[in-house]
Amino acid sequence: MSAKQDKNGYAALQGRKDQEAGGQAAATPKKKVYASCATCAKRILLDSVLNVLLLTVPFGIAAPRLHWSDQAVFALNFLAILPLAKILGAATEELSDSVGETLGGLLNASFGNAVEMLLSVFALRKGLVSVVQGSLLGSILSNLLLVLGMCFFFGGIKFHKQKYNADGARVQSNLLLLSVLAMVIPSLVGLVTSEEGVSLEMSRGAAIILAVLYGLYLVFQLRTHKDYFETEQDEGADGEEEPMHPGVASLLLLLVTLLVAVCSEGLVDSVEGITREMGISEHFIGVILLPIVGNAAEHLTAVDVAMKNKMDLSLGVALGSSSQIALLVVPFTVWAPSTSCMSNAGPTSRFKQVQALNTHCVARIQRGLG
């Protein structure tokens, strides 16, 4: 009997030791494993079919220096920026995941729109104000009309009924409506007064308001109302990929940003030659062509996730991109150069027509979400 008790006591003691060892192992933080450089390169290069166009990057950089025609310079740099914008967004997301939500949100806000910002800076340096106006508004409209429409269309073909978080989409649409009103005000002021500088000052004031509004929106999205913007996670999906090392992501982000800057400069420098030799208007280049450069990768992503019945993520990409351009890139273009792209300088009649169309589109979205 005593032998049996000793045996049971030994077993109980051994069980307690195992539990203590298991608790210590659970308390020990698991070391984070990063993907190797070869894995990162493979993931980036095979991430999208657009990466085939990376072959045009060296030709796009060399074309202006070899004095090729403006048509060749424009086409090569146009094609080169498409995959670079995709890689820039991927590197930004990788770095954002490793630095925390607040700093990650700021990184997404800045580098996520780096292509539009760089194109705007180089275009304003060349005095192409109408191209900048058209590209910013064209980016907003393409996301609201083309991308959103394609998401609903292709998602509706595959799924009879799709659901999404109406609260988050309503917040985005309200922000867009406020931003449109802020952009209209300087033009309206320019119509009622002929005093020089008033419209410019109004533009800068409206830009400050939009920038503050975007800062408050970041706090709302990242801190106070995260649930409005959360997306459903797939159960049983593929295992999580090993993250990219922050140093590698930072280096990739810097390299791609430099390449985008060089290609953007070559693209903008050839715009005047394109309009003169091919008869294409600056408004067409700004409203139609340039938005494709910075948003093509996002367009494909939004439609792809919509066809996987992830409408929250799809709407977040389409509406979120429009909100960032309206609330961040537009104020940036107002304060970066010495002139204002929101002022009444230059051909504003078409600019106001596009603003009216944008207001109408946002109003339609609000009625649909109400």
C-alpha cells in the first residue's frame, strides 16, 4: 500500500513539475522570425502580373538621357511606374506592420500616396497646374466610379448577396463630401471677388482644415473606432507569411521611392511634348492617364478581394484611397509649391464641373448607405 502511495505521490510531483515547465515556456516570448532576402525577393516579384513591367524601368530612366522622343519617354515611364507603385505599397505595409498602428498609419498615409505627391511636385515645377488638378480629381473619381463600380459588378456576378460594414463606408463618404466642399470654396470666392491673392489664401486655409480633418480621421480609425474599419479574417486560411525585416522593408521603400521619383520626373517632362505633337490635351492626361499610374495596383486589389466576398476590404481600398488623396495629397500640393492648385488661377471652369460631378457621386453614395 505504501509503495502505491509513493508511486502516486511521485506521479503527482512529476505532473506539477511538467505544469511549471509548461508555464515557464508559455511565459517566454517567442522569437520573431523574419523572411530571408531570397523569400522577400520572390514574394515581391511574383506578387502581381504587373511586375513583368519592371523590365521597362531601366529603359524609362535612360530614355530622357538618350534624348528619345517624348512619346517613347512618356510610354516607358508610364509603364515603369505601374509595378513600382505596387511594390511601394507592399513595402509600406510590411514596414507598417512592424512599427505599430500609429506610426504605421502615418507611413501608409505618406508613402501610400508617394506616386501622386511626386507627380504633383514635378508637374507644378513645370507649371502644369491643370495637369495636377486633373490628376488629383481623376484619382478620386476613378476610385469612386470605376473601381467601386467594378467591385460591385464583379463581386455581384460571383455572389448573389454581399455584405459590408456600412458605418465605415459612411464615414469615408462623409469625409469626401467635406473635402469636396473645401475644394469648391476657393473657386466660389474667386468668382465673387477680383482682389488678387484672396483665392490663394482661401485655398491655403482650406488645405489646413483638410489636413487637420485627416489627422482627426487617423485618430478615429486607429484609436477610438477601430471596429468600423475591421475586416473579417478567413478561418482556415493559409498560414501567416513570415514578415519582412524592418531594415529590409525600409531599404526597399527608399530604393523604390527614388526610382519612382526619377520615372515621375521623366514622365512629367514629356507631357508638354505629348500634348504638342499628338494633340492630346493636358486635361485628358491629368484626369485619365495619370490616375492610372498611381492607382492601377489598388484597382486590381480592390476588384480581386471583392470577387472573394471581402467587401469591407474592397470598400476600404476604394474609398480609403479617395479620402487620402482628398484630405492629404490635395493640401500637400497647395502648400508644397508657391502656387495653389485649388485657387482660381488657370482654366477653372472644367475644374468646377469635375467638382460638381464629385459632389454628386458622393451624395449618391451617402443615399445608398443611409
